[in-house]
Amino acid sequence: MKDMHVEGKILEAEFFLARIKENYNVLPDVTFYFGAFLCSANSILDYLLQDYSDEFNLPISFDTSNFRHKFYNLMEHSKDTKIQEFRKWIIHKRKQFEKTDKLGLFLTQKRHRIIHRHHEPPSLKVRFRYKTSDNPEAKIKECFVPFFKNQQTKLDKKKTDQIVPKNLIERKVILPIDDRKRMDMEETCSDYLDKITILVNKTLKRFPLTSEA
């Protein structure tokens, strides 16, 4: 079997995820990679549909403005039971991922806002994880401190040294995607791509591709 369309799109998303990790504390670079990552990651399932379009011999012109809608429509009118089974599966799984799953819903909507409305650069912050006391059994907490010095440069270490909490365990520069304190860009994108890849693999396992894509 030749390389699948979806494999190339996953590799593309992995490329931009790696750039996010490499430029994690560099603005505005990381915001550009974030936007590119969302475009790639959100296209993975459409590229998977392209592979099944070839598999089911339901070719669709590249000039078609809405590939997903066209493919769903062709499958709906097919009398092939395998195609109908696949159609129910992929529509259900995709809706579950993009509408029910909190992470999928959040980044799907984020992608739509960035692509169709405006760029949304996140604010640079510093995350401190620290113990609440010197007691070895003390709970570990975390706080976020905004950093406003210069959005174009790396973190000013001297400035943050002045506000380091007592009993510091970890200090990490993060780029919150929104006001959700426990969702930073690197971790969120990694989890998102993992979930999409798992869905792709489950689909391929349930409906093995046999034709050359």
C-alpha cells in the first residue's frame, strides 16, 4: 500500500508541535507555530476521509469547496453496507471529539477563531510550583505571574528572581492559551495530537485500507 494521505498530515502536525517545543519561550515565533499546528492538526481527519474516499472508490474533485460534506453525501446514498457502517462510525466519532471532548472542542473552536477571525497571541506568564511550607508533607501549589517586559524576548530571569515563592520546586515559562490556568500551549497541543492520532488508528483498525491511496 502506498503512503496514506493522513500520514503526511500527521507528520506535518508533529513538525509544528516540535517547533512549538523548541520556541516555547520565544514570542511572537511560537504563536505562529501554534496557528500552523492547529491548521495541520484540524485537517488530519479530513485527510483520513480522503484515504477512505479512495478506498471506497468515491473520488471527489480537488475543486470541491467542501470535501467533507460532499463525501458524507456520497456515502449516505451508497448501498454498500461497509460504507454505511463507516459513515456512521466517523460521523459519531468526529462529533464526539469536536463537540463533546473538552480538549477537542476547545482547540477546534480556537482554530476557527484564529483562521476565520483574527490572530490571538497568548500572554507570556511564569508558572511557579512550590510547597506551602517547609514541611516535607506540605501540599504543592502553583501560581501564575504575568510578565509584561517585552513580548518579543525571552523571560528576564532577574525580574522573576524577585518574585520567586518560598519553597520553590519548579519555575517554567508558559504561554497560556486562554485564562485556563492548567492549560499551557505545549502540553495542550501534545495531548490534542495524541487524541487525534488515537482516533485515526482506531478507525484504520476497524476499517482497514486495502486500496492504494
